Amino acid sequence: MQTDVGDIERLPEKDRERLALTGLEVGMQNRCGSFFQIDQNVIQTTCGAEGIEMIPIKAALEKYDWVGDYYWNAVSRDKDKYTQYLAKQENPQGLVVIAHEGVKVEMPLQACLFLRDEPVQHVHNLFIAREGSEINIISGCASSWQKEHGAHIGVTEIYVGKGAKVTSTMIHNWNPGISVFPRSATVVEEDGTFLSNYVCMQPVNRIDMYPTARLVGKNAVARFSSIVVATPGSTLDLGSRAILGAENASAELITRAITTGGTIISRGHILGEKDNTRGHIECKGLILKDGVVHAIPEIEGTLTGTELSHEAAVGKIARHEIEYLMARGLSEEEATATIIRGFLDVKISGLPAVLQEQIDAAIDKAESGF
């Protein structure tokens, strides 16, 4: 079902506040396109950018025969029980974004997925950037403030064409009883760039995700940046993987993880398969209250012409750092907040200002819970 933006405005105020934390802008002042889905119902699909199409996936498969070539290609239907469950759905829902050749838009597209009434929400998204195109996508996922239990299962397949660039920023704002199982994969062609940013700083039952980027063209680039907080009762099993399958391909995986009592398993894997490839993994964890931060970085090279590295560190806030700031007039609470802010302040190279502001806003909102 597709209706107008008024359906969003008629949601309860608390739900609209939760959606705002994921980056949803109802008036689209800073957006050039919008997709909004509640449970399995598509509420809004609109795009004002020339050369960019935003289409519900069922309609896209009917409109363009070639879209079927991308559907279940980067992600296998048989990957696990969650993809198998999604593949059996007779009425697929989700979004297809098509950036036509040479089209570049700096203003972001927004895609919001909201779990309200159904026990399980399932979506399948395709983002296709043709040669020389450039798009920025903010994906906000949230559940209603009244939703005590439920699950979200999603597949996202991203295709970055020759010389194209895709920036994908995902912000999660779930509830303590929600379990989330995203399955995503990206294919990057020659001279293509893929930037993935992930933010989850609110309570959730479980998140299980391990997005993979396969760099298949020369000079392809992938960068994953994640900022996550695990509250008591939360288990976040996540990470990212890059396969350097072409000459001069490079990847960087960066994670900032904080536990205030929950469990974080941070996985990272870079596989160097071709000459003159480079990759680096960096995971830093901060334990504010007793919890678990388990970093698992893996680097794997298959020939002499690849250069891979990793670093991981887990610890607590050093007392001398707090005392140093307190000596300069800050209270202990202010000093702690300042250190946390610095820890989470990951400035991402090439990220448009509006997307960096979105990440900064999520950090600001979450700091009150530390």
C-alpha cells in the first residue's frame, strides 16, 4: 500500500521521535528521495532527483526484467535460515534504488523500515549504482516504543559500478526485545568506492550481521565504519568482511565498541587475493560497566603482493585521563562524557557533511544513557 506522507505524521509522537533518531525527515528538507515501510506495508516512495529511481522491489522486478539479474545474486538464498525464510516469501517488500550512468547526487536518499504490529518484518533491498554515478543512502531502522518483542530480517544487495560511489549509512533504534538479522553484500567494480557506516547505540535484544564487500575491479575501495553500544541484556554479534579480488583494491574496517553491560562480538576479516592489495582492521573497545567486548580480527593473504594489518584494543577509561580533565575545571561526569565523545568521534573520509552530522546527532542522543 502506498499513501502520502500524512501517514507518517499521524503516528504517535513517541514513534515519530524514535524515527527521527534514525534520520527520518518527514519534510525532506535535506533529502532528495524517501522510502518508508511499516511492517510489510510500503507507505511512501518518492524521489525528486533526476536520474535516480526509488521503486518498491516488487514493482521494480515487474518494470525491469534486468533487475532480476541482481536479485539474490550478491547474497545467496541458501546462505542461512534467515535468507531461506526470506526467499520463501511470496510477496517481497523492500526498496530498489537505481542511479543511472553518470548521475551524481550529494543530497541523501532516505529509507526507513519501521516494525510496529507484525511479529516479523522482512525486507529485500537492491541498490544499483551505474557507471560513474554517486549516491548517498541513509537507512533508518526502528521499532515502535510499544513493541516489546519481534524480529527484523533483511537482505540488502549493493552493486557499485565502474567509477561509481555509494555511501550507505545505517542507523538502528530498536527495543530491548527486538532481534535483528541483516544479511548484506556489496560488489564493487573497477575504480568504484563503497563507504558503509553503521550506528547502533540503543537497547536491542540481539543483532547478528556480517556484511561483505567483494572488490572485483582494479582500484576498488571499501571502507566500513561502525559505532556500537551494548546495554545490559544486549548481544551484538557483528563485523564486516572485505575480499580483495582485484589488483590495487583496498579496504579498511573500523569499529568503536562500548559496553555498558552487554556483549559485543566484533568480527573483521580481510582476504587479499590479488597483487598490490592493501587492507587494515581497527577495533577499539571500551568497557564502561562489566560486560564483554570480544574482538576477532582476521587477515588472510594468499600471495606475496598483498599488505594486510590489524590492531585491536579493549579496556576502560583511564583514571588519569579523567583527573586531567577535572583539573581543568570539568566535573567527573563532564570529563567522562568528553572522553567517550572523543572515543566515538570517528570522522570518515569522504563522508558528506549531512551524513556526518547524522552520526554526530546519534552520538549526542545516546550519551545521555551512558
